[in-house]
Amino acid sequence: MERMTQFKDKSTGAHEVSVGLFNYPVLMAADILLYGANYVPVGDDQTQHLEFARDIAERMNRKFGELFVVPEPVAKQHEFFGKDQGLRIMDLQHPAKKMSKSDDSGKGVIFLGDEPAAAARKIMSATTDDKARVGYDRASQPGITNLIDVLALLRGTSPQAVADEFDGMERYGDFKRIVADEMATFLSDFQAQLAAVDDDHILAKLQSSEAAMREQADATLLRVQRAVGLRQ
């Protein structure tokens, strides 16, 4: 597991590494295999872990019989979800790193609970570059490329379609304003829909789903324990 890309990235230069980080691929595999999942919506940074889960399932099945459902390979996952790679939205202030809720300042992160006007200000203050010409190039224009990805996500279209629409636009401020306005509109609509949700209905659905999933998990766990000799 020391060869896992995420572990190497996050442990480089660290004095101590938590066992949680080291064991994360195993815990993720357990979450997948316990419930017999065929398809797992993961980001491109998690595909190695998905393959690790497949490897565990296949090895256990060869040794002990058909214990686990083997998740579909990455190519099949992409085909099922209708895209070859999910969008990875980057930090607005540091576009070389992934947007994360653990960001201390919060300035580079859009939260679904942000006031729409506050989120718009974050977009307007996003880091760009000195080219002052909209283009989709993750290497030389990571900041503006990230904003193109954000707009594509808001519109439900491809980054290439957005890049083609605004290619060559010479005022970053104008492009940021478009992204900021659409972000504010999205958050306003989302928060209005969220406020209208019936909490009791959602709780009842969660409880019924939990019961069904616990039954599935218990059956898988018992099957595995019997196969390896931990239960009669």
C-alpha cells in the first residue's frame, strides 16, 4: 500500500503518517465490497483504489469461492456514468491543488451553504494568470482553466464547449463575472430547494435504506467469516 499514489503524495516529507492514511485503500475496499457494489462513482484520483478493491475481491474469490461482487473495471465505470473522467474542481486561490473543505481560509472553496453573494466574491478573487486571454490550458493557465471547469459544471456541459464559447476573451474580469453570476444563481436555486425539503421524509428514507444496507452488509460479513473459518 506504500506504492499507492495518494499515500505517496500525502506522506512525502511528513515526519509521521497516520495509520488511517496508510489503511485508507483497505477501508475503501471494505465499503465497496461489503455492499456488493458493481458501480462506484469515484474521481480520477480514486481509480487506483477502485482497482485495489477489485484485486482484493478477485483474490478472495479465487481462494474461497464467490464471496464478493467484483466491481466493474474503470473503463466500464466511465461508460456507465456517461463520462470518461469526472471534473476535478481545484482550489480557487491555489489552482494546483484540489478544492477541499479542509482549506483553512475558506477563500478557495465554494460551499453549498455559502451566501450566493459571498460565493460570487470568491469567484471574482480567484487566482488567474498574466495572459489576460481566456484559454483552456491546465499547465500554463490553471486558474482560468479551473473557472472554465466550474462553469461547465454549473451548466451541465463539457469544459471544451465552454472553452470554445469564450476562447480568446481578453478580459478575465468579464469572464469571472459570468462564472460568479451563474454560481450565485445556482446557489440561490439550490438553497431554496433545500429549504423546501421535508426533513421527516428524508430521515425516514435514510432509516429504511440503512436497514436494507445493514441486512446486505451482515450477509456479506457472515459469508466471509464462515469462508475464512471465523464463524461456523
